[in-house]
Amino acid sequence: MRIDNVSLPYPVLGISDDIKPTLEETGCANPDISIIEEGNNFRVLVVLKLENMDIFSYIQDDYAEFSIEVSCHSTMFRKCISSPTPKFDFTVAKSLLNGKMDFESFVIAKKDIRNYKNEGLNSDYEGHIINLHKGDLLVAYRKCSIPLNLDLRNVRNMKSFMTVQKNNRAIEHSVTYDLDSPKILILLPEEMMIEYNKKPANSSENEERKSILKASLFVQALTYALLNYQKYRDKDYMWVNALNYRMKEPDIKDFCVDIINNESNILESQNIDDLFKLAHMMLNQPYLGMLKQISASENYVGNILTEE
């Protein structure tokens, strides 16, 4: 069901300001979606939020129900699931999917609703008698997608969507980044690449090295990618899909609302500040990890007594 840029002859919560407060104003616009790999299947968990009590009453009285359409454009897969509750739990065979899974979520009339009432109706509908028919929309949530070209078990590992390579341009002597690639490319000039490839002497030095790299090369690369996110948000790159997936995670999704919903390539200064914070959150506060490693190495003094 396509509702983009559609004007319907009856009010729908989630389209324009037909009904107030809107889904965005109540924080209900985006479904909560999780995908778990189970052998040859994906288990899909979806939770829809709704704070409009008039529509809830229609659902409780069996006049309406929650509905999800799951599809995959590249394989032509489509499945529609209805539920009297806002929670969905179902499986889809991996063989039916490729690239990404698209979700469109609604509340739909199960039968005709005569003289539809809602306290939040826009004043444009004042004085009108609204009759809804079976199949009409009461709520339209924001469409969303979940990428399938990610290892979802490893998506929090920075190296799953970022990689370091040698910059073959001899005239370049600084670190540069390339976003026109499946992964975020961190390009090092030859001299830096030689240093990067040197192996640590022991495991403790290796941990310190990883924490320093994470707090320097990788946090800067991720910040650069976030600053350019709007330009690439519709590209089917692995790093874009990884960021899209991460920004919907429960612990950071509220922090990302303005960034995700910003349709402009121009960022406000507040959003730019948020992007720097977001990079640190996505990498689990790398400065803290680095400082802990440095402190540990400085406090280590070795054996005081030795045996001859």
C-alpha cells in the first residue's frame, strides 16, 4: 500500500495534520523493529505505538486492527499480517529476501465505521459526517526498512562497516575518507600505512593500540560519515545501512530523531553538535576506553624482584 504524497478524502492519523497530536508529536511515528537470525529464517519482532485513545477504542471494539505489510523489492516478496495488538512476532525464510526488508504499518478498519469520531480531528472536518469503509486507514506509520546485507550480530563492531586502506595518491600526505564505497574507507598515505601495519609486541600493547585507533582514526571517520549522512541516506551501501540500523536502536533512537528526519543537506549547529556526540555513543565512548588503557600502561612497573 503506497500512501506517499496521497491525499485521502477522510482523516488519517499520520498523514499531514489530519489528527492532532500527530504521530511525530507523540513519538509514535516509527515502528520498533528487531530482526533475529534463526537458521534459515529471520524472526521479525515489531511493536507499534499509539496514544490516540479514540482509535484505540475502535480497535478494542473490534472495528479496527493493526496491520503490517512486509516486502522485498528485489525478490517481489510481500506479506500482510494483521493483529488486534500492537505487537507482531513472525518469521520469514531468508531465501525469500535480498537486500532489505521494507515495512509499512497501519491501523485499518475491519468493518464499516459510521459517523467516525476523534477528538483530535483537524478543524477542516468540523461539521462533516465521516463514514469509513472496511479496509480504510485510521493510522499510517512512517515507512521504514531493515537492511539484510549486514551481519546483525556484528553490526556494533566498527570494522564491520569501516576499513583502513593505503591511499595510492602519492601527493596525499593526510588522512582522507571515501564514502562512495560499501564500507567507510579510511585512506592513509604510505608512511602512515606502514606504521598502521606494524604488529604490537604483546597483547596488552595490542589492546592499547586498538583503543587509541578507535578514539582517533575511527571516531573521526564515523563523524565524517555522519556529517555527510544526508547525502548518502538513500544509497544501498553497507555503512549507510549500518548507520540506519544503529540509529533505530532503543538506547540511541531518541537522540537521532532530528538527524534521521532532517530532509535537508544543511545541518543546524545543534545537529552538528549532536553528530559528534552520536559518533562517540555508537563507538561506546572510545575516549574513555583509550584513557583507561593509557592509565593502565602508565601504572604498570613490572617485577620488582627477580631471581638469579
